Amino acid sequence: MASEPIPASQSRESAQHEMLDEGHRLVDAARSEGLTLRLLGGLAVREHCRTHELCERDYSDLDMVAHRKQVRPLVALFARFGYQENFDVATATANSELQFVRPCAHGAGPGSAPAHPDDHIDVFLDTFRMDHDIALARRLEIEPYTVSVSDLLLSKLQIFKLEEKDLRDVTTLLADIEVGEEDAPGLINGSYIGRLCGDDWGLFYDVTTNLARVSEGATAFALSDARVARVRRGVVRLIAAIDAAPKSVRWRLRARIGTHKTWHSALDGQE
């Protein structure tokens, strides 16, 4: 008797759980060997998501952050999990990012995630580099499995061309997590984000532009009025923290040029 086809929603949820579980296993294995490894990207957002209907989207890979000085034992750890390094990525990024791949481990049985070409993990070393640089080396101990929610939020808000999935991720974080003024698990540090934006006009411009988009688009995800209000309250608090932060001489000089000169890297392939 033929087995019943697996509903697409169930298949998607299975893939999400398998990938997030794999991320947990890698972080735990690294921790047991004295190595530091943390999740970043969309699946890290899902780790903190309590409004699960808002988190329902596809994820293509795992993004992680590690210390540059721990690369050699980290490569060995990934190898024990069946991953091999794609050296082209290290070459293309001047060794600021690594990628590990293995044959797809999905599709092995009923209810499992659908198979795809391969499993791959992108690992940023010390610094998250995309449209802007975010230094993370000294901030990887705030949360047990992910980068801090402040850095996670910032990694989305710094994107020059914010896509729907990124808008959804930012809305998820602001719907579920309060904006405060300190680094602590499960808390967005508005003062930290304000301080970074006060030193880099380009980051300031993209973050504040995207926060306005988030506030405007908060009703697009079928949230309750209360949760929409919470998202917008978070936006207001973040804008206030950014406005209140002292602006460096570098910021003031760059602000005079404004958008007449490119202020971002505009890299493709954001997660």
C-alpha cells in the first residue's frame, strides 16, 4: 500500500526542526571541546521565536559564527559530523568566512524533510560581514546557542535591500522580545545598537530606514493588534536609542555626503 504524501507544511516544519537540531548538536559538540560556536541567521531567529506562525518560512542552510583562532579544531569537528570544507568560500572571502558541505541527510523516512542537493553551513569568523561589518568576537557568550538577540536583530536591520523573509524575521524578534538597555539573554540592547549606529552613518541609515519599513509593514503578517503594537513600540524604542547615541566625528563627516556615495557593500546571497 502506497504511503500517503506528506503535507508541504509538515515537510517544511520537519526540515526546520532537523536543521535547528543539527545546529544545537554542533554548538554542544563545540562547547564540549572548549570551542565557541553560535547560530546566526533565520534559524537563530526561530530559536527565539514564540509566535510560531510568524516563523513559518523556508530555510536553506545554517549560518554560524566562530572564533578565527579556533579554525583548525573547528574544521576537525565539522569533519566528524560528515562535513567537508568548501575552500572556494574561504578564498573568495579572504578567510573571513568558511563553508562546510555534506551530502543531504534528509529524506530518509516518513515525515522527514525533503532531500536537496546538499547540506551546507556558512561560518563567519569573529565578524559578520554583509552590507556592513558587525564585530562579534567578544559577544558570543551572551546566549547559549545563538548570537545575542541584539546582534541577531542588527544582522537583519543592516541589510540594504531587506527582503520579505528578513522583514518577517525582524518582526518576529520585535513581536517576542523586549527592547532594553543591557546585554542579557532574551533582551534586545537598544543602547548597544544605538552606539554602533552612532559611529557608522551607513549602518545608521540602513537600520533606521529598515525600522521604518518594519513599523509600516507590521500588519502584513496577520498579527493581533496587541502584537503589532508591541512591534511598533520596539521600533520607537530603538529609534529613540539610536537618536540619543552620541555621533562620532566619522559619522558626522560621512553624514554630510549622505547617499551621494555608496554606504554599503551590497553583497548578494543574504540568509
